[in-house]
Amino acid sequence: MSADTNPDSVVSAQNGKTSVEVGAPFAIEVDHVVKKYGDFTAVDDVSFSVSDGEIFGLLGPNGAGKSTLIRMMTTLIPITSGKARIAGHDVAKEPDAVRRTIGVIPQALTSDLDLTVEENLQIYAKLYDVPAEERKRSIDELLELVDLTKWRDAQTKTLSGGMRRRLEIARGLVHHPKIFFLDEPTTGLDPVSRVAVWEMLGNIKAQRQLTILITTHYMDEADRLCHRIAIVDHGKLVALDTPMALKASVPGSNVIEVQFENAPEDWEQRLRGLSEVTSVQHEGAGMFRILTGNGSRTTTELVEMAAHSGLGVKSLSVQNTTLDDVFVHFTGRQLRDELVKAYAFTMPQRPGLQP
């Protein structure tokens, strides 16, 4: 899983994603990049390349260094050491050339609430010196592309969160960038709006031949959208490959999620002894997550062992390996656990409640 070679493995389409041409030039090159704040290392010697036309994902928990990487690649903060090149331009030496080439959608919604949808697009196009005739044509096209034509004269404050995100994406494309950076594009959106944004990004990619780099902490988002995924943890790149190859790298092809009634203390160890089991995670409240090379055989043995021990099985499901299992395999913990901790840490505390 090399981080700095042109990915021939991306050629075949996955999950409906458009294939990337073999030997396509690199649109993004990150070479041993480090970012330090005093003694703290936010990004630690990260290297990867993104081919022209690829959708590339940075997957990891909050605080992993994903947004810091994007901010360095988009010239917003300086690189401590190493190099980054965007469309062949050195980020440190040619920042203006880089800015003309890219579109950036930050995690926070930044469109002006008191302006209309069209006015937000107009201002951004003027900032990029888009000629008036081209500006009108581009705005009309983008409003149609993100399904906001009917709301072009509506004040932005009246839009839903999903509609505002679509406006932000249109705004980032108004100057026809070659490379598009999206930082957590669906954070805070409801499930229906998230799927709508995914479909919209697929349509935009097909029509505009963009290279797209996305940061996300959603496993399904990375799996659905990206040709390749780089897993980032504590500022380090710990794995990089196609979603299919990453999942294939995890020992065990099936995942069994099962909840028992009154499981004894040694139950986790006994589950590890079942046929073809590669790992067992105890998730609390009698719930276990088991990776196995043979889901059918392990399930049969598991039910028989529970019956022999007089344990009730409250729930049981068998599924294929997921990116969550990949994250556990490479980092030793679950991504969703990290997100819960981060959320709890940032939640305001009410009087009398303990964190």
C-alpha cells in the first residue's frame, strides 16, 4: 500500500464510482509534510499522491490532523517541513498559482446569511475575476447542478442545512477550479441530506472532470465516494489503499455482532477459541464484535456454545468486513468511540452534571 505511487488499482469502477485513467498525472503531491505547533506535532511526516481525476479521502477521527493537512495544501497555514504540490505548483513558493487552481469548502458554513443565493455566488465569482458573461453562465449552470435554481433569489438564512451545503459547494466551483477540497462536507446533515450531497458530488465530478479530496469521519461516506482512502490517526498516515483492498487486508471476511444475556467474565476468551475467529471486541452490555474467516461456521458454534452454557442470545447479525474494522485493525480502537469521546469533551456541562 504505497503512499507515493500512481494507483493502477483505481482503474476499475467501485460502487458506481468513475474509474481513474492508468498513468494519469498527479494533481496533488504531499511529500513528508510535517506541521508543528511548538512541541506538538499535528501532522507527522505524511506522504501521498492523488491522481488527476481521482476522488481521494482522508479518513480519521476529530483531531487526527485531516483539517490541518487541507489547510496546508490550500495555503492557509505554512508547512513546518516537507513539500506539497498542487497541480504542479509548490504550495510554499507559488501560493497564488495554487489558489487559482483550487476550490475549497471548509467544514463550517460560511455563506452570507443576509445575501441571496445568487448574490453569494456573484460575490465569490467577482473575487476570482470571473468575466461578467462567463459569471452568469457559470452561476446558472451551477444552480441547476446543485438543484437551487428555484431558490436563487431566496435569502440564504431561509435555506435548510443541506441546501446551504449545496450552495457552498456551488460557490466553491464558480471559478472552474481543477482541484476541489471538501473538509467534512456532510457533518451536521441529516441522513437524507447526506445522501443528496453524495449524489450531487458524483454528478459534479462526472460533468466537470474534477480531482476531489475529501476529509471525513464517516465510514460510509468514504466507502461510497472515494477511489482511495488514507487513514490518518494522531497526525500519521497509517494505511492507504482502495476501500476494497483496505477491507481485504483485515484478517477475517465476516463480522458477527452478538449480544448475550449475563455473559460470564471469561466469555470473551471463550469466543476467541471458536473456529476461524481472528479477533473479538467486547463493546459492553453483553455485546461482542467478532471477526471471522467463516461467518456461518462461527455463528453455528457460537449459538451451540451459548446454549450449552445456558446463555440467552438477545441479538445476532452477520455482515462483511467494514471500514470500521479496518480502522480498528490499524489503530487498535474504533473510530466511533473516538468520535463519542470528542463529542462528550466538547459538550457544555449543565450545573450538577459530571462530564
